Amino acid sequence: MRQTRMHQTKLTNSPLFMGLVSLLLLGLSACGQESEHNAIREAVAMEHGDECHLCGMLIGNFPGPKGELYLKTEETVKKFCSTRDLFSFLLDPEYRKQVKEIYVHDMAKSPWQAPLDSHFIDARQAWYVVGSSQTGAMGKTLASFGKREDAEAFAAEFGGQVYPFGQISLAML
């Protein structure tokens, strides 16, 4: 028994053992940092005086759905006065692979004239009506909805075609 304790003491005091423990702790702390870096950032409220990242217009002065996004390399949210401007930015080859989170208003739950920031949804999961008679900050815009049925009902009333996020192209804008 005494020899076993001596063997354990030598083992736990050895440089090799201490190095392995240090590597293990370093690896665990890195995991924590990685999960913080990969945390999903939420949509934020549109404040009075916020300007569109693409065109510089005051966002709150216009009707229709708005958008926000975060780049993978920045913590600052980029806000857009319309879904049309949001997609113009998103579909630019320079930024296409740099975008992490994207949000748009669910217009089934929000009034067209003044969308509510409490109704932002994940833009990648949304459905869009392209070519409706409803206008936004830059004229024609894409109406965004959380459910396909809501997008179809909107298209039946105001015209346009329904598309999922992945099918929106620059030509549609």
C-alpha cells in the first residue's frame, strides 16, 4: 500500500502528468470560448434615427418589412430599411459567405405601415412574396412571412409569387 502511494505521488508530481492536465484544462477553456463565439445573436430593436446600412435612409420613415444581419467577423448589427436592401447586400458575392444571423419581420403578425420589432424571425426560415403591390422604403420590396400559408394569403390579396429564402435571386430584386 505504501509503495502504491509513493507511485501515485511520483506520478502526480511528474512534469508529464502536469503537462497533460494543463493541456486538458486549456482544451476545456477553449471549448467555452468557442461556444461563446458561436452563440446566436438576436435581432435588436430598430431605433429612431437608425440608418439603412445599404442606402443610408432613415429606417423608421418607411413602411414594409425591414431586415437585420450579423457578419461572422463583427459584433455590430447591420440594419436595412427594406427586405429588398437586405437581399441586395446578402446576395452580393463579397458578403454572401460572411453572413451569420439574418432577421426579417413576420408581416403576418405586424402592421405593414410600422412593423413591430417583437416579430423578427430567422430570415432563412421565412417565406417571401416577390412582386406584390405593397411597397417599402425602396419601392417594391419582398414581403416576409414565418409561414408559407401566410405568404400565400398575402400573394392572393396583393399579387406576387411565393419563394423560400434559398430561391431569392438578384434578378428578382
